[in-house]
Amino acid sequence: MTMNEDVETVRGQLPAVSAIAEAGRFTSTAGHAAFGVGRFVAGSITGLLRGHTPDTRDIAHQVRRTFEHLGPTYVKLGQLIASSPGVFGPTMAGEFATLLDQVRPADYAQLRQIFIDDLGGSPDEIFATFDETPIASASIAQVHTATLHSGEEVVVKIQRPDIAERLAPDVAILERLAGLAEVSEYGRMLSARHVVEDFADGLDAELDFRNEAATMRQWFECLQPGPFGDRVRVPHVYDELTTRRVMTMERIYATRIDDVAAVRAAGHDGEALCRNLLLSLLDSAFHGGLFHGDLHAGNVLVDDDGVLVLLDFGIVGRFDARTRRILRQLVVDLIVKQDYDSAGRAIFLLGAVHKPGSTEKGAEDIRKVTTPLSTTELGSMSYTDLGRQMAAVAKAHDARLPRELVLVGKQLLYVEKYTKLLAPRWKAISDREIYGYMAGILKEAERDRRARNA
């Protein structure tokens, strides 16, 4: 679904949820949350009796444990916290980091049955070797290493048993809560229902690994005509060993992008890595119309040659041609031309502002928010403060962020995190290559303008 389409959502993997099942799950969720609060209170009292005052680390630990107990849907939400220290703070983000790929593994006997049902044989029959202990275990699936009979090393991604049935009631509850959230101005500004709708649609698509395999190829191919195609790669997928619940890919030996010590020990240029990640995100969004929608640290690796390896394309964002034209103009107006009147008009065309007020006031508000982006080093910028300013502007103009822009914003937060880790003094806006890319966008925007006026 593109950003400008408004059609009824049809989900193929998440089953319908009865009112009884939803009520039961709501009761269970409330119980787990209450238990988590009770556990924290009891622990705090015990700590006080022993002379220990609870701090933010204690709170973060209990919140993370509660998310784990609530199940895979909330683990998935916790991944956003883990990868967004600029929004949630380094303590909370650090505590949630284990949810990226260290969730408790599923029972192997159940996974073996999935293999038999989907591929017609057990892992021991299909592969020359298969390690029953996963190398990564996340909310939807876990990953095992194996060797093909032809000798190639592979990784096998296996969906958790009955995961769709576990996710569906949670999604139904979140959709109801999002409707309630839109009673508030901030809920409307963030388009809470659309955010949850996208989250649910992403989960639904993620439950069929054949979708992911096709999207992975499409994303890689959309970057090849441009100058950044050789700076990123994706694993090769073995289609004959890939089904709805099992995906077999080449094994790539690489380092997580947030493993600063390993990245530096390998001699990689942190600034170049961040530049390449940002440029590949921009180019895939502005030109390919398809961008990776879940760039948490477990999905972004660096191989021995310094090439970025992107994994897990279960969640992606898409822009149609009209939206790409408007976004190109918006970026030029904000970053290159600093024409805030024109930027305000572009935001209105995107459907984000319903009560824009006076052009002069809106332009001045946009200028105040965006000026720090070009004058402040990423290492010292407070994205929490910037977010508050943007929320205040959105409130004043009744702005509702289009759903795909919210997803892009999430990816930029990931890029921000890696930049602060690997190249804290790098100013992206003044980088020569990024400036050159923006100059190219300016030329395209000018061609678009002439074409409209012809």
C-alpha cells in the first residue's frame, strides 16, 4: 500500500479474533502489566530496606521483563525502544537491546515439525548439517546455521510455532487503544491508528517469508542503477528451500553496526558506514520508492570489505511517484533552499496539515525546528528536545504525519544512533557527498516543476 492510497486493509496471515479471545488477552495483558508493577514495587521496598534507592536502571529492567512476559508483539515494540536512545534514553535503550535477537528460543521439536510440514523432511534430512541451537532468536522467528549437501554454508530462518495466533489478539487490542489515543491532539498528530495499522500490516507481511524474499530482491535491484548499489548487499535466498514459514539464505560473516569495538578493530571508517546507510535509505525512498522499515542493529551488519549487509525485510515502506516528487521538493526547500513557505505548502500537499493557519506563521515555525539540523553536530544534538519542538508545531497546526513518513522517521532515528556511536562529530548536512546528492535532488525537483508548468 502506498502512502496516498486509502483502501481497506486485507491481512492474509493474522487470523480474525473473536471478542472472547480479545477480552481474554486484554485481561492477561493487564495482569502481566500489574504483576510487573507489583514486582517493581516489591523490589523497591526490599531495596530501600537494604539501603538501595531504585534508579532508572531498575525501572528499565522491570519494564523490559514485563515486555518479554507480554509476548512477541510487545517484544517487537521493544525493538524500537532498543534502537532509539535519542527518544527513550540510553538506559532504557540499552536494557531493551537483548530483545533485538536474544529472545528465549522456541521448542526445537515444534520447529522440526514446521520443517516437515513445509519442506517435506526434517532438518537432518534436508541439510548436510543443522545446528539445533539458534544463533539469533527474535520475536517472530529464530535463525539457525546449516550446511547444504553441496557444501554451502547457510542460515535458516524459522517462524515461531503458532505465532500468528499469538499476535492477532494483541494487534486487535493495540488497534482499539490507538483509536482511543486519537482523542488527544498528540495521538492525532502521530496518526496513532495509522501507525498501529502499519505495524499490524508489517507483522502480517512478515509472517510469509516468501514476501520478504521478493522484497529483498526488489530493494537491492532498485539501488543498482544508482551510485550506491555496490555499498550495500543482501543475502542470496535459496527459493527451493524457502516457504511461508522457513527461509534459507547464504551465511554472511559480518559485524553488527553497533559493535563499535569490532567495527573499529576491523579498520572500517565509521563515517563512511553512516554515510552509506543514510544515502542508501534516501536513494531507495526517493527513487526506488521502497525502503527498509526496520533498521535496528540486528538487521544492519558490516562485512569484511566494509559493505553494509541488510537483513530482515519483513517491514518495508513504499512511496508512490507523486509522493516521491513532493518529498524531493520538500527536502530541497528545507535543506538546500531554506524556503520554508514552499516547505509548508509541500507538507500541506502530503496531507499532513489540516489547519495550517497563516503561511507566515507556519513558515517561521518550520524554520525554528529545522535550523538545528544544519548547525548542530549529531553527537551533541538533543533529538528529544527537537521532537518536543516538532510536536508543538504539529499541535499548533493540527498536523498528522502520513504513515510512511513516521516509518522513515524511525529509520532516521536508527541512523542517528549509529552516527553517534561511530562518527559523533560528523555533520551529515555539510558532507560533500550528501550535499552532492541533495544537489541532484534539487535538479530533479526543478525538472519536476518545469514539467508541471509545461
